[in-house]
Amino acid sequence: MSETLTVSRYSYSIKLIGVLATAAGTRQVSIDSETELSLNDVISGLLSQVDKRQFKELLIDSATNNPLPNVIMLLDEQDCNLFQGLRTMLDSETVVTIIPVAHGG
């Protein structure tokens, strides 16, 4: 008797707005994982994938080592602070949109 083991793969879609898209060189990034990730994990994966100093400086506040002072993060168009902030667990259908605090209207 044989069993088939299936590994669920999660794919997270991140939309970058304004100077973040310019610094990253793209408006959308996908992060793949075999496990469900928190918003913080997705941000870590984003930083690893983009791997550009200017992008990291725009995204992460150097004093707090946290992105929230510099950006607004939306989870399916709702502020992540309405949930558990960076600790929010995301399913693969969640669209993460990152908007710089200093942005045009």
C-alpha cells in the first residue's frame, strides 16, 4: 500500500506602490512557501528576493527595524493594524499592498 504525500504550497502576492516599486524595479513580487506565513515572514522574504539597499532603506525604519513607520500595509485593501499587524497569518489568497507613508494622491 502506498501513500501519496502532497505538499501545500502557498504563493503570496505583494503589490508595491510609488518609490517602493521604483526601488525594487517591479510593481509586483510573489513569495512562495511550503507553509503559511505571517506578514512579517512575507516582508522578510520580500527583502531577500528584492535584495537592494535602497529598497530596504525605504521599507524598513532604521531606528525601529520595523516597516510600519515608513509604510502602510494593506491586506486585501484593509490596514494590517486592523488585524494583528506584522504577526497576522496570511492565506495565499491575501493580496499585500505596500504604500509608502510619503506618497502622492
